[in-house]
Amino acid sequence: MHIAEVAIRRWQLTLVLFALLCALGFSAFQQVPRAVDPHFTMPIVSIVASQPGADSAEIEQTITKPIEELVQGLEDVQQVVSTSSDGNALIRVEFDWSGDPDQYFNDTVREVTAIRTQLPADLQRLQFEKVRTTNASVLQIALLSDTASWYRMEKYARDISEALGRYKEVRQADIYGLPQPEISVSINSGRLAELRLPTSVVVDAIRVGGADVPAGAVTSGARRFNVETGGAFRNVDTIRNLPIRTNDGSIIRVGDVADVTLGAAEQRVKVSHNGQRAVFITANQKQGTDATKLRNRLVEELAVQQKLLPPDITAIVEFDQSKDITKRLTELARDFGIALFLVLITLLPLGWRASVIVMISIPLSIASGLLAISAYGFNLSQLVVAGFILTLGLLVDDSIVVVENIARHLRMGKSRSEAAIDGTKEITMAVLGSTGVLVFAFLPLFFLPEGAGKFIQSFIGTIVATITASMIVSLTIVPFLASRILRGDEPEEGSPLLQWLMRNIDRFYHPMLHWALDRPRRSVWGALAGTCAAFFLVPILGFSLFPNADTPYFRVTVEAEQGASINETGRIVRQVSAILKTEQAVKVRAENVGAYNPPVFYNVFQRGENPTHGEVLAIMENWEGSKSREMIKRLRKQLDEIPGARVKLILFQNGAPINAPVEFRAYGPDQDELKRLAAKMEQVLRETPGTRDVNNPVAFDKVDLDVRVDEAKAALLDVPAGAARRAIRLALSGERAGTYRDSEGDSYPVVVRLPLAETQPVSALESIYVTNRSGQAIPLAEISNPTLESTPAAIYRFNLQRNVSVSAQILDGVVVSKVNLDAQKRMDRIPLKPGYSIAVGGEAEKINDTFAGFGPVVMVALFSIFAILVAEFGRFKEALVVAGVIPLGTFGGLIALLATGNNLSFLAIIGFIALIGIEIKNSILLVDFTSQLRQRGYALRDAIEKAGEVRFLPVLLTSVTAIGGLMPLALFGGSLYGPLAIVLIGGLISSTLLSRIVTPAMYLLVVRGDAAKAANAAQIQG
């Protein structure tokens, strides 16, 4: 029994099952978490190590290289990128995107932790971070006060952070821009010099007096008591009164040679909100949670915490990710409504009864798609909603074809049930084949490699699930509804609108079809020539990956000159903020000095601290298209005029993370030679048309004061090796000597150093003493010779090689692939010494990696589709005729991209692959019915003409509904979905028009030899 017959005969079961489907789909819609972009963990592990006082070369040798050489040996490592700068190492390890990111992270942590003892003993931090799209903040809160001490700010910031972190959906709540509160023991270097005492005596005194070590336990009867012998300091006076023995045997106190206060460490990062002193508190979400619901709960919690703040401290929401989510999903819901309305209009020729049946199939198919999305763990992102909009015009295709065929059988005089069963049976193989073709056009895209493939998985999954569900609906619920709703006495000619359409089809289509069938070779070759000519547009269009995200926020990064202080960087950041303030559209300015803003977009990573770096996150109410783009141009022009720094305005971009659109890397062993090559590469990029904001990170070295110890003098004075370095670090960077615990139980470090100042004078070195083995204090000046030297600010490495990346942004309206191609030709003319090379990076590298994955995907799609066609028709010839429509849609898609000013982006390429399935789906209907008519005894040409007449209307309706469903994406989908929709619309138009001529002509050419043989055989037998 056919599935349609089951659905009609046992209609009660049909209704129950589909009612259940609707209920489950609605439940899934309520529960699927909302987000702007898909959630997924990237196979990237970030390692941060800190060693204060070490320069970039020392960091490279003692930290970066050992870790790099270790992780390079891990399974599935694709690349290892590192930056070694003063006091910090940042190593980023990228693994195979098809593997398990959690396993890669665990392997990295285990292996690197195992060599911890081989790294420098004074390594202060070794931190691992798993890179996720959910690292972006759901909320960024600004805690504001112009007068409160850092100690009080830390207390309230921590209270808010801990309150937010208690919610199970929050993965992490962090505090930024807050100097670490501490007990500062500021050494009086003059007093120590008078006493000829080294700074280390203060550290030793505090360590002895405040050792937080349990002494043991004693028992008394049935009771057991822990014995405490001191431990953490409970008040500052205790530290001040700790004894120190001088060289003459007398006793002095720590307070006699140092100022002990409750203060804060040196502020390495400064943040402010619209110019007001601030501390930032961020909260990001766990994967698979709803950002909008979480935001609402966090805002409610913040309202509770605000009531606990004193009058001089306030807390406000500075950045709210849910606003962007709500706006984008609302706009897509609007587009869905428009698409639904357009689809409704295109169904009018079927009559209102048939239209109602087709419309009922839409929510049933979408409910199935939502159920699949929920089961697979995707969130309801803009990609998922765009997938539903795209399928809206496709999922009704099967229902239209089935309803139209049932209506045709009704007009033949059959009963409603008989017409529903016979009409569905007749069309079942065509529906199965056409849907299978469409599914296999999309399904291989689900397995695209790299980050771009991960990014679109939910988009592809939505389309495949919904289209598959629409096929099942069209073969079950649609025949059942048709047997109940369609009229049995419908006129044979159909509705008046249908009659009007058929008359016009006869008027225009018949003469063209007759002409093509009279000249089949000329028709086929003419269409093929036009299609081949369109491929010459490919180099003109150019390639790109993903467009800008059009978010209502952007960032302005600042890179001051090497050696600039944090105060100098702060001055430039304030200048940037003042320029942004002049724009009425910019409502919030989150200013960061010494670091970049905490991540607010899924493909932007947190970077290390650097006194020469700064950033302003500018937040608008809405992104207003051309108006906002004009503002960006205006701002860039003003920001380019700021002297003393590289200032770049950067818009957030969709897709996998890319350092810059245009980037070239120079590889080689010597840093000076790399610097020379980088200068030439910088000049090339500046001379390349279409570039802006060229960045050469090694253009300028920094000048350091190198205190070189005279080992011979040190040996004569019996100074131990390493003692001088420890004395310098203790005096300038500080050394932790103990722990202070306040009345609330919070612990703070006790740090000994020279007094913190905005600038530490060089003369401070003259006040540093070193203790020899006899306990005698030796002036540092007696065993050292300070000299100025030029050193690299940072050393960059890529896959265990030193390298330098020179990058550039591109001007608006310029195609990045053309700029990269031009720059590549110019780079090839740079002379290179043996052992040095220049390679392309940036978007060109990502395009090569990503588009390389399209080759296997297209092959799998084409062979799968062809296998379905051969299985359906049983012969290669008919399968070739059906597949012959593929170039016809490509022609229209390329023309459409050119006409609308778009290039071949990643999603546009996906549009062309999807177009293969859509074109073949329509072609199947024509070829399948032609073959059926021939089996019924029709002559070859009569069968072709009859099939062309009967199948023209359903093919036209399915194409028009698909175009109607795609129109909102093409008009309002922006630069992300727009090119995809434009490709599909252009391809559908050209394919629908040309294939109605080319496919019959090709069928005649391919099959008429068999028909002639069959006729001759029949004549001989006769």
C-alpha cells in the first residue's frame, strides 16, 4: 500500500501524528536558545605565560620555544603561532577542525603542565584558554567612581562578579581594568643606602614573620586542636613592626626603612566609560544557553547589586549582546513574513483550496526543521532563521507539484480519494528523486572543513531537515487534505487565473518550443555558448570570504610608538574618544589603555597586556546602513590624522577569525633581516591600490636600558650569580613576601618594591644594593654597567620559524582577492636571501584553505545527484539530459552578481552548489513525465511537447515561489545572505526560462536515436 493511501485510508492516525509533530515543533521553538551567531568550540588553544622583567628575546628562548616544540608534536596540530614580548608569551595552537576540541585542549594542558619545572622558576602565570564562540561577553558592566579607592572598587566589583557567576548559564565572570589591591611595602632606598642594607632584607623579614604554614595539631582528651604559629598578617602594623638586623647588630623595624600601606599594584590596564574612571565586569555564557534569557536574569541581579553600592559608586550596563540578537531575529522574522506573503501570492493560480493545502504544509515542515535543530543542539541564530527563509520557497515545491497533479486527475473525472491516490502515486518517484537531488546538493556542505564550514553547519542542517520534512508532508498530509478539501466538480480548465496563465503559456511557449525542437543542435549549443561566456565574469567578480557583520558597535585600536608609556598611550586613547564623541550616533565609548577591550564578538580573541596598546569600543543604538558607513568613512579620515600612533577603525566581520584581509608573512632566522624584508613588504602594500592602514609591527625597535653585570668584579666581591638580577627585579618590579587577610577573609599579597611612581627615574638604580656571601651590601653600580640598546618589541613565530606579518585593510568597494593578487605579484619581485621566504596570509590564505574544501564537496554532490538520477530513470541518457540544466543556472547567477555589484563570497559559492539541486529538481519533473508519456505510447516529439505543456505550470509556480521566498533575503539580507539569495534568484530565472527550451531539445537529441531504433525494430517485426 502506497504511503499516500495509508494517510488517506487511516486519516485518524495521520492527524494524530501530525498534531504531535506540531506540538513538538512548537516546544522546540520555545526551548531552542537564541543567539546572533552559531555556538561552537574552535580547535584552538591559547597559552599565556608571564615572566616580569624578561625581554622578548629571553621570553622566546626560555618559554616560547620549549612550549612550541612540545605542542608541535601533538596529534592533528595544524599551526602554532606565537608572540614573545617583554614579560609575556602568547602561543596559539590550532588543531584539525574535524577533531575533538575538548580532547585537544586536555592534551595541551597535560603536556605543557608536565614541563612546568623546565620553564623559568620565576614564571608568574601559565594560563590556558579554550577558544569558543561563546567567549564573547553577554554583558559588559561598567563600575564607575571618580573618588573610591581601588580597594573599595575591588570589593564591590568582586561582589558583582561573584553574584553573576552564580548563575548556572554563566561560564565565566571576569573583572578588567582593576589594579590588584595589595599591601605595598615601598622601600626607602635612601635609608637602606645609609645603612648599607640590600632590599632583600625587607623581603626576608616579612617572609619569616608571615609564613602561612600550619604547625601541626595537639590533642587534649577527646578534643583535637590545630596549632597556629602566625600565618597571614591580620593588620598593617604587624608588618611595620617586623624586626630587621643591621650590619652592626642593631635592630630596626620594617617601618623604619619602608612605607607600609594598603594600596594597589602598578596599574597595567586602565579603563573608563565615556571618559569616567571605571572597572569593567563581563559575563559570558555556556555553550547551548540562551543569551537573551541569561541577559534578563543578569540584569535583574545587577539591579539587586546596585542597591548595595555606596553613593560614590555606580554600576551601569555598558554592552548588551541581547540587543543585537533581538534586532537581527526580529528583522529576519519580518523577512519571513514578507516571504510567506509573496509565496501566498504565487499560489493564487492553483485556486484558494489548493493554496490552503500548500500553506498548511509550510508550518508542518518548519516544525520538523525546528525539531531537528533542537535535537542536533543548534541554537536559533540568524543563520538558522535565514535557512528557514531560504527553504520557504523550496519546501512548497513538492506540495505544489502533488496538489497540481491531484487537481489534474480530478479534472479527468476521478473521485477525490482516487485522484489523490493516483495523482500522488504518479508523481512519487519524481518527488523522491527531486528532493533527494536537492538534499544531496546541500548535505555535503555540512562537512565543509575549517572554521567557515563550522560556521554554516546550522544553516545547512536547517535546509536539509526542512526540505526532507517537506517531502514527507507532500506525500502524506497533502494527499489526505486534497481528498477532503479539493472540489470534485472543478472545471477541467481550472480556475480563471489558471486558464489565463495556460492561454499565455500556449501563446508564448509553444512557438518557442517548436522552434527549438526543429533546431535542437542550434538551441543546445547556443545556450551552452552563452553559459561558457558567463564564466569569463569570474575573475571580474573576484573572491571573498565573509562580509562585515554590520553590528551596531565597532572598535578603534591604538598602537603607540614602541617604548611609549601607558600614560602616553592613554593620551592618544582619550584623543580617539574625543573624536568619537563628536558623532551623535555613538552613544557609548568603552576606553581601554594597556590592553584591548574584553571580547564582544565571537571571532575576536583576548590579547595580552601591552602599555603601547589601547582600544575604544564604540557602541551605537543601531547600524543604519549607508548612513553608518558614511560615518565610518568620516571617522577614519579624522583618526588617520592622529600623530604618534597607528590608529585603526575596525568593523567586526562574520566567519572564521582573520588577522587582516591582506597579509603577507616573511620567514627567516635573523630578526634584522626580517625587519629589512618587512620594510620592503610595507612599501609594497602602501603602493598597492586599494589598501589602507598598513601595519608593520617591527617597523621600529624599542630602546631598553641593559644593566650588564661585570661577572669578574662580582666574583671578586663574592656576589652570588643571579643576586644582582634579583635585586633589580625586587626593587623595580617587586617581589611577593607574604599574605594579608582582612576582616572579611579576603587575602591580598604583600609586595616589596621601590615606591610606585608615574615614571621610575634612572637614578633609582644607584640606590640598589646586592648582598654578597658574607652578608655585606655591595652597591649595584660597582658591579654593573648600564647601557642603552635597541631591541625588538616583540618576536613573532609561525610553525617554529621566526616570521613577521605585514598586513593592510582594504578600501570600501574594493575586492580583496584582486588586491591580494596585485600585491602578490609585487611581493614576488622582492629579492630574498637563502633561507628566507614570503608567503601569503590573511583572507587569501583562508580562501585557499576554505575553497579547497569545495572540490571534494562538489564532487560528492555531483556524483550523489547523478546516482539518484540513474537510479530513478534507469539509464544514463535521461540522467544526462536532467543534469544538462546545471550550466544554465550558473549563467544567471553570475550575471545577477555582476548586476548587483557583489563578488563571489563564501555564501555565494554555496548558492551555486545549492542551485544545482534546485535546477535538477525542476528538470526531473519534465523528463520524468516525458518518459511516462512515451511508455503510454506517445510518439517521441508528441511526448516532449505534451510534457512541456503539462509540466510548465508546476515548474513555473515552484520557481516563482522560490524566488518570492528569496526576495526578502536578497533585498534585506545585507552582505551576508544577500549574495546567496541573488545567486539563487538569478540562477532560477535563467534556468527556468532556458531549461524549458534546452531540456526538450537535449532530450530529443539524446533519445531520438533510441526511438528510431525502436521504430525500425517494430517495423521489421511487423
